[in-house]
Amino acid sequence: MDLTQEQISKIFELASMKEKAESGDITTNDITQALIEIERKIYSFGTGIKLESIEDKKILIADDLELSIYQLSTVLKRIGVVPKVARDKDEAMQELQKAHFDCVIIDLFMPNSSDGFELVETAVKRRKELAKDIKIIVISGTDDSSLIEHCYELGIDFYIQKDKDWHAKLLKFLSTTFQTENNIAFTRYIINNNIVSYIIKRFNEPKIFDAIIKNINSAIYTGINNVLFDLKDITTFDTENAYVFADIYKICAENGGKFVLINPSSNIKEALAFAYLEDVIPCKTTVEDAVDVIASCKSSQ
């Protein structure tokens, strides 16, 4: 990506690598390393936040700064969303006309607030035309109360100031907003940089299996390769569906991770035995014990 000197300095500041930036001897590899460090911080940010599965939602990012686009895209990948990106006001307006979005995230200054306000007005108008509940979020570094108030007057749903907690605020709003009957089959939360935990509420239909595997693949894509399943709410399970556990075990193993079950019922244990997985997939009674299994495996490597 093309970056200005100001953006490069901001990248190193966010990555806590200010000393490197001040040295003046910066290479492409240094910038890449700084971006990786920012991404690591984003994924570890807000550990324990409950995230609903919303990968079927269509989200548009309207922002003219590559660094902001990178950060927003990285945050959205945590919940399985690959957003559409528009890098100026006109491109965003075109996208709004040709596609139906569930959510639009707008940078207020593109590059001026007048552009952001115009885009907000267009998004609100489009919401009325489609008679669809499009969520409109404005993200900006400004704390100017008059600008924020005007955004709400125009009809936005949420304003997020870019402070240290903005990632958590965005994820909380999205996961809460899009919690529907289709999404309560399971929830997930990030335990740390390489462990994701799923609380399974329903586990009896192929479409649920497919959604969970898709969600796990999105986590693997971001470098989280260890998966926990909390199954305390699943009392019955068809042995013929044991292939799901085999598939998830294989996904984790191929990426150097572990798959651990928490509180599996007797039906699930029978399914594991049916698939010859009872001695392969660890079963524990608490999240803490499951995390310890992963930690002990790492320490023995």
C-alpha cells in the first residue's frame, strides 16, 4: 500500500515501535512487521468479548485512509466478515446504489466532514428506499460534540470515537445488533491470540455444522488455530454426525492446533468412539482445563 510519512509514523506508534520510527532507517520489512504487530494487538484486544456469528452479513467500509481500512478489515475478520471497501465518497455512493448492505461504516472525514455527512445522508436515503434496516456507523477521531450530534440528527445508529476501546465498541455493537434466531446456534469468543472458544447452543443440523466450520476457518485464517467447544447445552447427538468432529479435528491439526471438547454428553462421547476419536480429541470439564491442555502441548513441542 502507498503510505505517507505521517501514516508510517502512525503505524509505528500503534505498533509500539516508536524507537524504530525515530531511527530513520525503515525498510519495507519493518513496516510489514509493524502491521503484523498491530494486527496481533487487535486480535488480543477485548479478550473474552462474546461474538455472534454474522459472516452472512454484508458490510461496506467507506474510508479514504489505507491504514484505517486495514484496521477495520482486520477487526471484521474476527467475526468472519470480509467487507466491501470504498475509498472515496463517490465510490461509496456507487456501492450503495448497486448492492444491498446490512451495515455501512463511514469515516466522517473523507477528507472533509461535509463528504462524510453527504454519504451519511445517502445511506439514510437508501435505507428508506429499500425499507431495510441498514445499520449506519460513523467512526472518527474527532470528539467535537456538534459534529457527533449532527451525525445522529441525520439518522446514524452509532458513533464511535477512535480511542483505545474502539475495536471492542465496534464488535459489541455488531454482535448485539445482528443477534437473530439464525445466529444463536453458537457464539464464540477469543480467549487469546491462538485460542477461540465456541459455546454451542444447537448442534443437530447440517447447516449449523457448515456455519460452524466456516466460522472456524475464518479464525484459522487469522492465525487462531486452537478451538474449544463448550457442549454443556447439547444433551443429545446423532452418532452419524460424528464426521463433524473429525472435520474440525483435521482443520486444527493441519494448522498446528488442537481441538478440545468441554462437557460433552454421553451421546457425544459415543459419537467420538464411533469415529475412533475418543483417544484423539481431549474432553475436559472446564474452559481452564481445556486451555491447560493446549498450553501443555505447546510447552512439550
